[in-house]
Amino acid sequence: PTFLPTSSDTYPLEILGMMAGYRVLEGEDPLAPLHVEKEHVRLQVECEVKSKTLWLRRGYMESNGKHQKLRDSLVGALPAIDAILRGLLFLKDKEWTCSGQALHRAGEALDASAGGSCSAINVWGPRGL
């Protein structure tokens, strides 16, 4: 696609997501010429964190204490959280091409190395999502 080379500054997290999970079946690799700048990733990560924080707060308020509505808000945020995690790992020169639970473990390790406490939260545990 001709728009990809001119979109790496506007959609760096989306491009990282594509780069992390694709393979070329035939022909030229459309992502090979792309280069994602760390500053563009940082800006989009910042924007996404702020946006998802507001979105989750709104979901919490609208849930009125109903577990299912709150769960739906959290589940809806997971793809964006994955993109944010991938971007943070990319910014820290860590393995960012993983996905699923491997991506979450890498995010937990990054958080722990920064002295954070997110690793104590396990959304996939026995009572998790």
C-alpha cells in the first residue's frame, strides 16, 4: 500500500502491531521499507494512555457498580493496552514483537524493572477476566 510509508509518524503503534505479527506469503514485503521513529511512538503512547484512562474512568462511572459492565469496559480496552505495552517495550529497546500473554509478561518485567507494582495485578488469574 502506498500510504504506509507516509503513515509511520501518524500511526506508529498500529505499524508496530503489523510488524509484530505478519509474514509475507508472496511478493515484496510491504513493511520492510518502513521505519518507526521513537519520538512518534512516544507521542502516540502518551496520547493512548490519556485516552484510555479517560475511557476507563467513564466506563467505571457508567457501570454503576455492575460487574459485567465494568468487565466489558476492561475487555474493550485490552487491544489498546496491548498496543501501549508494545510501544513502551519498543521505546525501551526490549522485545516488542511478542503477543498475548508473552507481551503481558514482558510488560510486567518492564514495570518491575522500573520499580512499579503492575506485576501484582494478574487479569488472567483464577478470578481475572
